[in-house]
Amino acid sequence: MAPNVMTNGSNGSKSNYSRTIYYGTFLHLPRVPDISATPNSPPKYRLIVNHGALWVNDATGRIEGFNWNLENESGLYDFIERNGWKSDGKGHPTESVRIVRQRHEKNGFFFPGFVDTHIHAPQYPNSGIFGSSTLLDWLETYTFPLESSFGNKETPELAPQSAHTAYNRVVSRTLSHGTTCAAYFATIHVPATNLLADICRSRGQRAFIGRVCMDNTETCRDYYRDECSEQSITATKASIAHIRSIDPDGHLVRPVITPRFALSCTAQALSELGALAASTSPPTYIQTHISENKDEIQRVLSQFPDCSSYAEVYDKAALLTPHTILAHGIHLTKAERDLIRSRGSSISHCPASNSAIGSGLCPVRTLLDDGIPVGLGTDPEYTEAARQACLVSRLLSFQNGNSGEKTSNTSGREKLSVEEVLYLATRGGAKAVRMEDDIGGFEVGMLWDAQMIELGAIVGEDDDGDEGKGSVDLFGWENWEEKLAKWMWSGDDRNVKAVWVGGQLVHGNISDRCTP
């Protein structure tokens, strides 16, 4: 059984407070760039840095307010008293507050939780294993054999122990890296897909869970596919029903209809999945892959000769909607990008995967210029995905500058800054999953989906044996923009000291940072 979701108590116990006050430094990115993109330059995102207190309603998990004018602890307690709150643990629950402090001496700060818009949960055991393969042979050699093991023909109603092990681990791992919301691809197996939803719900991670649909007998192996389109739809409905039964309001987990990609599905299945998504109110989310690999694209066009493009295959099946997340999108034509924008769909940029199996360099700036929302996808470390997004954008800029090929109006505009990449990791991902008013930043009314980061003491002042501080070294002269850059380029899960989803502590221990 998956472990119980942790609550606002520092040790997972039920909160007895009306509010939690978070005190320290808060970093996030603005909703829109401070300087918009022009034909000659990329947009400029200015890091928002605030020092003071932010408080969250423990019942709703939403930010109620903030005060950036508190100069010290004395000012904090004066502020608490003026509001009629009690911080000694002796007040009535409606007036009792708890204080969570970020450690200034450890260069700590609060940052919005990451939104992972594309992750294959069952592939986690294969992380780092891809040989010299490219997409289609990688699927056949590594991916499908592993995913097929998440079901058992002898006991099809049960998820095997391997699924329990892998799914518990991937949720733990992503939470430990600050991922508060994830769009997961599962497998074709209903019990294992339901298990993933149960684990996310139990662990407190915000998640979109999709049972993968694969019914094409000509492209899918007999050992790993749906029997027919009817069975694919029936199984999808069963998984959707389970997810909605464990979280009827979708506060944490929601179903997402998931045709794996066009090659794995028949035209009938794609159309029925599109109709299924549209049959609910609001429409059910959709996720799939598009234009990841040039060979894949050619095979899709051969399989669907009545369509002029990969995007048209999905559009004919009513799968391009404002609730659709399309993974990769590396080789989209201008006509396809225009179609995707007109339908309101989003792209999940997956730079680490694209580089690992040689799929190509995604022109993110071009997608953004064309008005398509873009988030980041990982497997599973988010700061690594952010690093890769920066590197890929710089390689693309170099490539275009030397080849004469322009994927955006002016060579050099392709480059993504640290701030813009972290915008994509938070606000951009939130917009991709249509939750931009709820997560991705620190405004009043937004959910407290956040992580507490500590970069460690300044070099020369860290003689306290703090071996677990991570690989970020600070020398005392860095401003917050530079500290953020060092975190993105050198940080890892050792810097993530606590993670909250909807105000609930889901990773870490804050007992030594709490009052009372």
C-alpha cells in the first residue's frame, strides 16, 4: 500500500492551525515578461525577489496574503499580534498560526514547485539506458518490453509488484526534485494505471494520469497492445472512472486521455478517444506525442495518407483542444504550428530525451513566437531538464547562425535564459496544463505548491560538517539572479529541503524550521 499523504504538520500530523506563515526570501517569475520579445531580441524575464512573510490558509492551501515590509523577527511577531493571531500554540485553532522559516545563513529561498508536462512513469527503471538507439528502435528494444511487465496475463486484475516498486519510486524521486505537478504516461494496463493514480493521490502529488492506448495490430507487438479499438476505449473509460472515484473534484489527480502516438493507434481509436474527451464537462485532458523523429513523421504520413501532416491526423480525430499537451514537437511545419495554436493546444519540450535518442533540437523560440504555450518535460530530474533546455537553445542558435537556416526571425533569439527556462518550468508548465491561475507563482489566491531550497553556507563559513548541502558553492558576492543560476546549473535534490502541494507538506522535514 502507498504511504499516506503528509499534511501540514511538520511530521505529517494533522494541522491544528488556521494558517501557516512562511518567512524568508521568495523567488518566482512574472506572469508575463518585463520586456516582450521583438523580431530582433528574445523576451526578458526579471526575477521577482521578495523578503518577508507570506501566509497560507491551512484549510484551502491557498495564499491569503503577504507582507514584504518586515525587517526582522520582531517585526514579524508585531505583525502577527496586530492581526490577532497566536504563534505560541496556545490560541484557538481559528487564530493559531505556525511559522516556517527559511534559513538565511544557508542561502535558502522559497520557489514555486515545478510542473512536469511529460513524464513516462513506467520507464523510470530504464533511466539512462538507451544505447545508441533512436526513437523507434529504442521503443522496440527497451521501452515496450519494460512497459509490458506492468501487467500480468495470469492475474490481469492485479498490478504486479514491479509496478508498485517503480511507481512509488518515481513519485518519491520527482517530489524530491521539487516536482509538485506531473503529467504521467502509464501503460496499457488498467490496474497499474489505477495504482499510479492511487500513489500520487496518497503521496499528495498533483498529477494527470493517462492509460496509454495502443490498438494498431500492424505497428504494435502482440505482447503489448490493446486487443482492438473497442477494448482500448473500454479500458480507458475504466481507468478514468477509477481516477474520478478517488478524487471526484480533481483537486490532486485527474485522468488524461492518452493515445500513445499516431503510429500506435488506428484512425477509429483516435476518433473515439477524441469523442470521449469531448463528452465530459469540462472536457477531459488529452496527451500524446507529435513530430519527435523524422522517420516517425514519414511513417505517420504513410499510415494516414488522407492527412497532409502529423498535426492533421490528430485534428481530424478532434484530439487538438485547449486541454491537449503534445510532447516534443521538434519538426513541426509552420502550417502545423498555426493549427496547434488555433486549437489552443500546448507543447511539452523534452530536451534531455530529444538529445539522448538523437531526435533533434526543438525550436522553442519559434513555438513561443507562434503563440503556442510551452512547458518542460523530464525523466525525472527537473533541474537537469532546465539545464538541457538552455543548452539545446544555445546549440540551435549556433547551428542556425552557421547554416543560414532561421527557425526564428533573427539568429541568436533562440537562446533561452535561466529566467526564461525557469519560467517554462513553473508558469509555462502551469499554462500548458491550464492551471496558470492556481500554480506556478506566489500571488494571492494561488495554491501553495512550493519548494524550499537551501544552497548552503558561503564557502569558508560552512565548517559545520554540512556534507549534504549539494554541489552549489557560494562565495558571498553573488546576487539572487546569480544564486538562482548556480542552483539551476549545479543544484540537485540535496538542495530541496521541503516540498508542499496545496499547502500540504509532501516531502522533507521542517520540524527544525517551525514555530511552535
